[in-house]
Amino acid sequence: MRLFDGLYPYEIIMLLLGVLLFLVLLCVFVALVIRKQPYVKLFIFFALPIVMIGFPGIKSIEISESMVKIERDIENLKRDPMNIDSRVSLNENLAKVSARPISDPDLSATIARAQIAIGNETAAEARVARILREAPRQPVALELKRQIEFERRLVELTAQVKQNPGNAAAKAELQNAIDEVGQNPLLRLESMDNLSRARKALGIEVPSKSSVYETHETIVPSGPKEKTLNIYSTPEHSVQEVSEGSNCIFIISRGGFSTNSEARENIQDTVFRISVNKSNAVPLGDPTTIYHENGGPWHIEQRFKISNVKAGTYSIIGTTYSRRMGELDSRSFTLRCI
């Protein structure tokens, strides 16, 4: 990492002036010692340059720590693209560095990968273009550019095959695009959706929603300031109202399993996600609750919580993903807080 990389101009100026002031005070201190004059009061003035040097120094350390965490989260998402904790962490750490003037092409390329992973493709493409202007052979930027182009081609070919199912050439090219994107995903959730749509366009089997999901629970008020809503029991595009300051618990559940062991095996493949106005909600534990009602089918569920909801209108989307097959089902409704 370059010495001043990521620091704003005012932070660099502060650092340089702090060093200069410290050297001046140090020279004055030496002169007073040599002349055997009082110098104790001079120590008070050393506090200013220490602060001027320390503030940018702390920011530089914070940038380095955020970059380490971003790289860690990216590696976690490579292993598990559905890892909500890593996505939340990635979003938080990216916010700390994305606006900073980072010129190092390797660090900037890492930021671009993170921006794509959270769905900010426009900012990522602009950053990749800037990197390649300054460092045309930067490997991560070149790979990102290639992956973006492949995925766009995947979406175009999916549309072509849907419009003309008999187009053998488009089908062959789409299969190649599926293989390429599947091997080198962009780590964003939309990539999984695009892969799922492409496979469906080719007739590749995807689990049937009707055979997997059931609506088995109704909206249950759990207190004057708390409300529980089951995503799959709420009709799409319906509006639910709560009072300001409420705590809202959202449940995604997947059911229809004949045995407990079948449900437990499915946990290894299934990931649940809640998005609230396109931001992921934090889950309350892992999707390991398995239950059945009156001897009926077994279910898996996971709960998500939004605390102290502010007045306004929220778009709530609940999505269930398969690690192997991409998106399985998605439901949405509007939450109005008054």
C-alpha cells in the first residue's frame, strides 16, 4: 500500500504539517537543552503535532484493516455466495473505503470486486475502466471486465432462446456462457438469478415451486410493539401496516418434507434471504428450526428482524436460494409504517 494512498488531501496536508511542526519543536527543545534554559512548558506544544500526525495515521490503519476484511469477505463469498453475514460485513467495510482516493491498482481492483458482489455494478465498471487506463495488465481488473461481458452475454442469449426456442446456435452459445459464468461467478446474488433463468431457458430441471413450498402460517401479532409476518403466507404485492417504533419479525419457511432427515439434508443446500428496500436484513440465527404441525409435513424456517421501524414505506422481498440451482422462489409485499 502506498504511503498516502486512501488519504484525503486535507489528511495528507495535516500529516505533513504535523511532521514539520514536530521537527521544529524538537529543534527548539534541543536548543533549550544546550543553552540550559527551561523547557518543561514546551512539552505542552508537542500535543498538537502528535494529534496532527496521529489522526491521518489512524485513518490509514483503518483503511488497511477494512481492505483486509473486504478480502476476507470476498473469499467467504467464493465458498458460499449466500453467506449473509459476509455480505453485510462486506457492505459495511466497503462503505469505509469506496469513496477514498485509492490509487493502488491492486487495492482498487479488490474494491471493484466488492462493489460487484453487493450489486453496485455501475461503480465497479467505472473503477475497472479507470484501473485499466492506468494499469492495462492488472489481472483482477481484466478478469472482472471479462466476467461482466460474459454475464451480459448470458442475459442476452437467455432472452434470444426464450424468444426462439429452436435457435440451436443460440442454445449452444448459451450453454457455453452458463459454464463460463458458473465457473467464475461475480459473487452477486443477481448472477445466481441469471444462471437460474438461463438454465430454465435451456430446459434444465429446476425444483418446482409448487411442490416445495406451502403457506402454513398466518400473520400473528406478537405484542403491541412487535409483529411477526410470514413471507410465504403473505400474498404478493399486499400491504401490511405497523405503527412507528414496532419491531418486525419476518419469517421465511420452506416445507413439504416427508421426514425430519429429509428436511435436515435440505438445510445444507438452502439459503434464505430477506431484502428491505434492497438492503439485506440481519438474520436471527441459522435456518435450522425444523418442525411439523399435527403430524403434517416438516418445515425449515429462518427469522429476520428489523428493530424500531421508522415511519415510511418499505419494499419487503423474501427469497429462497438453492446453492446448486440458484433462486427457487421469491415473494414480496409492502410494509407501511405509520
